Amino acid sequence: MQRIKIKDIIFSYRVTGSVSKTAQELGVSRWTVQRLIKRARTGYGTFSTRNLKRGSTRPHLIFTKLKGQEKVDILNLANITHLGARKLKLLLNLDSSSNHPQIPQAKQHDQ
């Protein structure tokens, strides 16, 4: 799916005059159209796409990234003890930024 250009969204809104119709025609959410209209509106009641740019959508910081040795320790302890993520975190004294995404969940065992 190809991204729709900001200029196309603003132009379509100027033609239709409706946020809902513009969003439906272009296949984007109404919130996207409203947000871009707000950013494009000038003080004179007109629209300008001159300074509008798309922001990056990629994450710039990863707070949950573990160091290599931490990951090995977690996996070893998880396989031995079969504990959950919270207890593993406490046992290994990991800082609060090392949360669930890379800490394995305890597997359910048949008894």
C-alpha cells in the first residue's frame, strides 16, 4: 500500500469540503485528515502545504533492549526455574527499563 501525499489530502479536502468524504475517498482516517488540515491552515483561512512534511514513524529509542549477557542469563534461568517474567526480573536484578518484550513468559506444564 502506497502512502498518500499530504498535498493530495489537502487538495481533496479543498474540493470536497468534508473531512469524512476526503478520508473515505483516500482511504485514510478522519483524524489524519483533520490533523493535516489543522497543520496546513494559514492565518488567512487558506491552506498551504509549503512547510508540511511527514515525520518518521520508526522508533528512535528502544527502552526494552537487553544486553547480550542479560538475555543469555534470562533464557537460562527461565529454562531452569520455569518462572514468569516478573520473578525473573527480580531474581536477576534487572533495571526497570528491561520489561516484558524480551523476557520469556513461563511455559505451562502439564502436571
